[in-house]
Amino acid sequence: MDTLVSLSKRRGFIFQSSEIYGGTGSCWDYGPLGVELKQNIKRVWWRDYIQQRPDMVGLDASILMHPTVWKASGHVDNFTDPMVDCLECRRRFRADKVDETPWVHYCAATKGNKFTIPAGEPCSHCGERRTLCPDCGKGSLTAPRQFNLMFKTFMGPVEEDASLTYLRPETAQGIFVNFDNVAQSMRRKLPFGVGQIGKAFRNEITPGNFIFRTREFEQMEIEYFVNPRDTVEGKPADEYWHERWIADSLAWFQRYGLREENLRLREHEKDELAHYAKRTADVEYRFPIGWSELMGIANRTDFDLKQHAQFSGKALTYFDEERKEHVVPYVIEPSAGVDRALLAFLADAYQEEEVRGEKRVVLRFHPELAPVKVAVLPLLKKRDDVVRTAHAIRATLAKHWTVVYDDTAAIGRLYRRQDEVGTPYCVTVDVQTVGDSDKGESADGKVTIRDRDSMEQARVPIDTLPAVFLDLLSGGKWSAVASRFR
Ligand SMILES: [Zn+2]
Ligand SMILES: [Zn+2]
């Protein structure tokens, strides 16, 4: 993880938020390459799930919602963690995590000397176990109290309870409250889904592990509505679609580069299921911190629509033409975190290898996710015509893709830099490209393309570059493309 954090900072993927002020707890800023990577993840997700499927539409609901939404959803009452406070230093801990950190102990058996003892272990001098605050070692802790994880804020100029609202802790509720708007305006028949990408906020007590758990994060969520009275392939429709979405979700992450051996499925036990869920399966990824949740796929039943119907007094039902009756749809929710997905793609792409006795760091991003698609590099920056040609190529390709120009080092180092940020292809402009009139050599109008993964090169006419990269960046194999130019 430390390697990824330092690469992310050094190469402009991810910076600590407000770093010059000492940073903000668990908030991170996406730098110039990070924002490209993140946008690419969101773009392929939207394209694959919203644009290409006839049964899906998109939505962008506001972050601030009517406060009753969160009463209806159960978040005001249930979205809590048990907390304890130190009466001395006032620090706050999650009651169930307080013994997961090393603790400070003033040992009576050794004249009150101060020790820091490993998490969960007793003092080796007096045998006592922790009872006081683990941080200061002096204060006693309060009994556990429920602490709500929603960020509170005030709507309008008056800070009073009547104007209290919350930053949404999930994007899902924006879809539920718009169920009828979407179904009516888009004339939808069940089953259909609504997808949304947006920020959500949770006041986590113990955030951490880089961008794995943060207080502000981005979600890619789908609510897929089905008619619970329908049967598909001998199964209730909700169970059938739940299976389909689990399989689709696993396949999606593999399609964009996560290795099969780093992915697994974990079923929630009956006692860990959320209060609304009939069944939940997590897609877990083998992060640098160990196997952890990458996304969840829950069967939320008709809980949310029924709750909102009850609290708002508006019917949120669907008219089943076949049976001539109103039903409350069941909903399957594939919910993924953008930041977590980005961390997984970054971790899986990272490789160190040895090339001619030197270490090469390479991010083997899927071409569609790579922040920069092509780097244009002049072999001789002293030659005006070489530099001019390189800039012109960059400008042409930049109409279609994110392309950079770099002439700030020798070619070997420029290649390494692009490998390290996962740029799939480099284009090199040299003297042969533009010709050398002093030596009577004419221009060949060709450039060298280098493939990141194989490090092979091919010499290609400049005017074919847009077509060649369209092929390569939309799934064309390097070997097939390169063989056309031999
Ligand atoms: Zn304390
Ligand atoms: Zn002791």
C-alpha cells in the first residue's frame, strides 16, 4: 500500500487533501492523472450499464434531500455506530474497535512507568488488561453511546432544528424517491433499472487505508426494479435478477483488468444482513490490506418504496397490466464505490519487473482506463521540425483521446515515465520522420509506436495514426496491428 500511496503522490494521481495545512482526516484529492483514471472508470460503467442496456436509464439526484427521506430510509434511527468517550482527553473510539490499537499503560508494578502495549495484550509486568483510555492511559471511558454517521448541515440562513438536513450517506434514496417520476416520464415496464453516479458522505469514526475508507466518497449505484410476482426460469424474478447482477458485476471488474484470482464472492450471513435485505453478496477484492469489500449486491425487497410511500403519503406502485393489479416492485441494488474500484484497478495494474538489468515499474491498465492513452515524444528537441511535427501529432490525436507531449528527458527515461503511469502507447518522432536536408535524406513521414506491455515497436505513417489508435484503443491486439506495418 505504501508503494501505491507514494506512486500516487509522485505521479499526480492522488494527493492528501489540504496537505499544506497538515491534511484533512481521510480526505484525498485526485490529481491530473487520478481524475482521468476516475472519469474513465465512471465513463465505462455508465456506457456498459446505462447507455448500452435497453432496460436502464440514468439519474442525477441532489445531495441534499428532504430530511424525512432519512427517517423513512431508517438512517436517522439505524445508521449508527456504538461510541465511547475518554473523560480525560475527550477522544472518541468505536466501542467494538477500542482494543484493536496499542494501548498506553502506567504500570503500578513498576513505579508508574509508562508503557505502550500491543493491541489486545495484557501488561507483561502486572498482567493487567486495558480498562482506561488507550490513547492517554489515564481517563476512564463512558458507556457506549450510539453515534449517527450522517453529516448534519443546515438548509438556509438559520441554524435551527427545523432547517436541519443531512449530506446523503448513499445515492440510492435519490432513485427511490424518483421511482414514479422515472417510470412515468420514461414509460417503463418492469423490469427496469436506474443508475446513478455521485458523492456520498459518512462520518466514519475509523476511516483509513488510503482511499479505501473515506468520509467523502463516490458511488456508482443501480436500483433494478422487478415484479416480485413474476417468475423467470423457474425462480422468483427478484432472485433470478439478483443472480444475474452478481455474475454481471464480477465479469465487469474482470473485463477491465482485475485478475480472477484477486476476486471472490462473499455471502452475508443472516445476522449481518441489513434490516431491509433479503440477501446480500459482496464482491471482495484482494486489496494490499487483505480481502475486503469492493462492491455489494443487495436484494432490498420492497422495503424502500413502501417506507417512502408511507412517509410521503404518495403511492409508489406499478400497475401490472397482466394481473390487473398494483404491485410494489422489489429492487436489486448493485452498489460500487468509485474510489475503491480505482484503488483495486491501481493495485492490480501495478507491476515491477526487470528489463536489461534495470527495474521497470509499469501500470498495466486496461487501455480504456489508462489516464493517458498516447504520449508523443520528440527524439531530438534541438530540431525545430521534429518538435513541430510532434506537437502537430499531439494536437491531432488529442481530438479523440487524452494525449501528452513530453521532451524533458532522454527517450529511455521518457518511456519509463509513461510506463509508470500506465500509458499504453508512445509515439516517437525522429530525424527520419522529417528528413535531413543537410545530408540529403528525405522525410519518410513515419513515426515509431511503442507498446507498453511488450515494449515492441512498429514504424507507422503519420496519417494512419488516428485509425491505428482507434483500433488499438478499442480492443485491437498489438501483434495484429504491428504486423500490418512490417
Ligand atoms: Zn484519554
Ligand atoms: Zn502493568
